Amino acid sequence: MDFNSLAELKQRVMPALRKKANDFKMLGLNYNEEDIWNYLKYNKWMKSKNLSLNEIVNDILKITKDDLN
């Protein structure tokens, strides 16, 4: 699946970002979708090429509070 922009990709994975942000909120942590997206974009995906949508969603769902600290 191809995306024309990062914004388009971000919209496609927004349900996973929202779920993870809600998981953090339930733990009393104040991380939002943008925090999660930016961390992964700059720290995990920056050096990656040809990631599949499945890999991106998996990275979102696997992120921990320790990753974001």
C-alpha cells in the first residue's frame, strides 16, 4: 500500500495511535497521539526503508512508556 505523504500515512494509522494513547491515559500517563507518532518517526523509522503498514502499526502498539521517557 502506497501513501502520497506522511500526513496520509498518519491518518491511516490514527486508530492505532489513539488506542495506544488511550492505553497510556489509563495508566495515568499523559502521552498523546502526536507524542507517539513523533517518537517513532524520529527514533525508530528514520533509518528504516520500505516499512509495511503492518510493521508500522505493530511498532505503535508495542511502544512502552519507557521508550517515550
